Amino acid sequence: MLGSGGEPVKVYGESDITDMNFSYILMDDIEVITPIGTPTDPFTKTFDGNGHTITLNMNIEDEDDQYGGLFRYVSGATVKNLTVAGEVHVESTLDRAFAGGIVAYVGDKGITVTNCISDVKVTATGIWGAYAGGIAGELYSNEAITIQNCSNTGSILAKGTYVSAGGIAGQALSETVTIQNCYNTGKISAEGTSNVRAGGIAGYAEGETVTIENCYSTGDVSAKGNSRIFAGGIVGELYADETTIQNCYNIGIISAEGTSDVFAGGIAGNISSGDIISCYFLEGTVTPENPDEEGSRTATQMKVKDAYTYVGWDFDTIWAFSSGINDGYPIFKYQLPPGGNGGIDPIVIGAVVAIAAAIGILAYVFVIRPKM
């Protein structure tokens, strides 16, 4: 359902968002201080950010509330083309706390999030459970969860007994979970007692089919607790019948601390089954080190595509190298500025120029002087 006139309702301020069964389009940068939707009246339609930014200013310490984010609760919704900034802090006296830059909690009918950026400091503290993510805190659905072309640059913290923190999703549980073409640069921290999970992209993911593809993380990831502690550059812990983590990398520092059952990985702290395909992480960044984990590379190796690194990756339409962005590590083509180098590896460019000059094929130097 669209607005009463058949078109999305135009949003110029927080007060314009009134009906959870209408679709909306944002017309200006605004501030929102109260989460949208409730468990009994979730947001169910489409919210188009239209390239604008919503600044969040949420400090929720209410004994009757446990959700914080632009959307408190959604089910069957689509959110796209939106940037969120600011801070979301949830400290609940109830059993659990949920916090996310875009959405705190996703219900039965799932969600689709595309082309969204979160630059939000997110904190969730709960007595029993706490779930925090740059895009979503917890996604618990019987239908598909899809997050594509999204990023997080804010710090994420979950504190409680059983906790999950992730750059994109704190915890995702669904029959089908798909996270593609997403990245995280924020610091991810999980502090709890048991079942403590932290991941650059997802803290914990579970479902019949879970796919995390074409993602990267550069932020540090830490998980601290007593037992069953999981920290991973891409995912803390993943449990699924069919699992694929493919074409992902991590260069952040990964650490897991606890007294028993402590797992850390450059890509995954632990996966129950499935495949990790063509994924890489920066050597010397994982504590405790997993000697059986494959994909360790030096910084030099990770800044150039060769026969041993980024095998099968799509540098024609998805990935790119740019020496001025991300310290020379791969980025997405959608991150390239207008007039960028089109994703051509700068190391390769330099090598070609050097070889051409050495053999004297062609060498010109153009000097442009200002007019006198």
C-alpha cells in the first residue's frame, strides 16, 4: 500500500511518518528521536531514503522498551537508498536488548535492505541477551532476509549474558539469509558470559541456507566472556544446513577471550558446515590463532590480484582497486569516485608503465603550465 494518493508519502520530518502500512520517500535530511513501528504494529512497506541522511539521537533506558534504531520493529519491509548517522543506545531492564542503525528487530516476514549506509554508534545492553548491528540488531524471520550493497562505519557494542554484535547484522536467523556486497569499517565488540559472538559482517547467523558473499571488513573485532566465545573477521559463528562464505576478506584485528571453548578466525570463528571459498585475511591478526584456517596473506599480497589471491573474484563488475581508497585493499566499484580508475589495479598500472619505459616502447611526459 502506498499513501492515500497512490504515491509514497513524502517525508520532510519525523511527524510525517504515521502509518506503518504506507510507503514513504524521504525529501530532506532529518532527525529522528523515536523509533518507528512496534511489535504489534510493525512497519511493513517501503522506505526510500532517496539519497538523504537521517540523524538518530536515541538513548533508550526504559523499563518497558528494549528496541532502538530508526525502525523499532519491521516485518516484510524494504528499506533502500538511505544513510543513517548519530547514536543509538539501548539499556534495557527487560531480558533482552536490540539495537541497529536501520532496524532493531525484524519479524516473521523478513526484510530487504539495499544501498544503505550506517554511520551510527550502536550499543545494546541487556540483562540476558543483547544484539547489536550497524544495519540490524536481530533478524528473526520465517521468510527471506536480504541485505545488499550496505555498509557500516560506526562502532558496535553488545553487552549482556548471551550477546551478538556485527557490522551489518548482530544476529540473523531465517530459512534464507543473504548478505552480499557489504562492508564494515567500524569496531565490533561483544561482551558477555556465554555464547558471545562478534563478526565484521554478522555476529551470528543461522538458517537452512546462509550466504555471505562479496563482503569485507577492516574494523577490529573482539569477543570476551567465559565460555563459547566466537570472533571472526566476517562472521563470529554460523550454523546452517547450507553455508557459503565466498569472495570475502578481512584485515581487522580479531580477538576472542574466555576460559573455555574460545574460537577466533580471520574469516569465521566457527561454522557448523558448508564452504568458505576464495576468502582471505591479513596474516598475524587473529588471537588465538587457528593453525587450520586457510586464506592468510601478507598486506602486499592482499593489495594485488594474482594467481593465489582473489581467485574467481569479479573485478569487472563488483570489485576494484584504488590506491587512494582503503589503503590499497580491494573496494567495491560503487565506492569509486566519479572519474576513478575503473577498478584497474594500480600496482599493475605501475608495472606496465615501468616495463614500457624500460624497453623504450613509448615515453612521453606532459607538462601543463599555467598561462602567463
